[in-house]
Amino acid sequence: MRSDIIFGGVFPDYALPDHTATVRTLSQLQGRDPMILTLARGNFCPKEHQQHLELAANYPKIAVSYTQVVTISTDDHHTLQEFRASVGAQWTFMSDPGRTIQKDLDIAEYTDPEHDPMIPYTLVLKPGLVIHSIYNGYWFWGRPSFYDLWRDLRAATSEIRPDWDLAAPGLREAWTAGDHSKFHGWDQRTGKLSSRQAGSRYRPAAVRPAGTRVGCRSSRGCGSGARPAPRRRRGRSHGRPA
């Protein structure tokens, strides 16, 4: 592995075609979130299937945790699609049959000249592709379990999310003052918050009490025994226009 690919370093922002044949960069896929990146041998390797089956089984947890996953393989486009489908993955797979990453990072698995894959690595990246952890998976036990990743992502997320602990000094005051820049997701919302969301002191106008039907004049609600408002009749009355 290249000497600069270490804890605290920045992983290169490679641009490769994904499983839909769309060229994407790693930074595009990551956005502002932490990311799990697997550099995989390819569809031929049963170890890759086992690792990715575990990731797929736990993907619902990853998805609700605002975390991205990307797999890069030396497979061609169609084999890459087979790999992704066979493990039930819902995240982006990228194809590198030209071995751009293998050569650039100096991670050719020279013990397998037949397939010429990359040495399999798994990395946890903080936003900006900053390296938080690296696992060498040449031997299967060198790969991270889901709970290894959970531990890493807990640590990484606590570093990058200012609202990790809502009891942190100043957060409540910032929220009350309408400064949502430190609150993930809220900082990108547009429009005003509802009175309940913002903790507003006012009650919005034109809100009928619970149980009040349209046309009911009673603040207690027509369901409480009050009579509904009489309907105005149309037509003529006493020979005069209504």
C-alpha cells in the first residue's frame, strides 16, 4: 500500500464507472457523511461474498445512520452487476478493470496472477475522504466485522457531528436562537419550522379545537352537544331575491 494511505491521510478521489455505467467520484458518493469503502478482489472470491453478505444484512442500520458504502472491484461491468446482485447489495459498486487503483496504490495481489486482483482493503473514511481506519483483508480474519465497523463509525461520527451530544454546551441556546448550523440535516432545511418544532410561544391562528366540525360555532366542538350552525338557504324568500 502506498505510504501516504495511513490514518489521518486523504484517500484519492478516484472517478470510475458504477454499476449503472455512470462515472462517479468517491467524493460525490460520500457527500458529508462517513463512508465504508471496500477494495474487493471481485465476484470470483468467496471471501468477498461473505464480507459483502454481512454488509448487506446490516445495510438497514447503515442507511439510517447517514453513512455511505462503496465497493470497488476489478470486475468488468457485467460481472460487477452479478457481484452486486448476488450479495443483495443496495449501495454503489464501481468497476476498475483497468486496475487504476491497484497500480496507483501499489496493491497488486501478486500471489494470484490468474485474476490479478487488488489486495482487498476495507477503509472507514470521514468526510473529505479522510482515513479513519484501514483493514487488510488478504486473510479473511483481517477484514472488519460489522461490529468493528460500528465501533469505528461511532468514533468517527462523534468527531464530525457537532450535535452528537445534545447536552453539549451551547447547543440548546443555538437551537432556540434559530441557529441550526450545528444540527445535521436541519442546517439544510428551508422554510420556517412549525410552532412545535421550533418551540414557539405562539399558537397558530385558525386552528380549531379538537372535535370541532366545519360549520360548528361552538368552541367546545359540535360533538360536545352544541348545535351546528344553520345553513343558509338559497333561492327566493318572501318574493325577494335571496
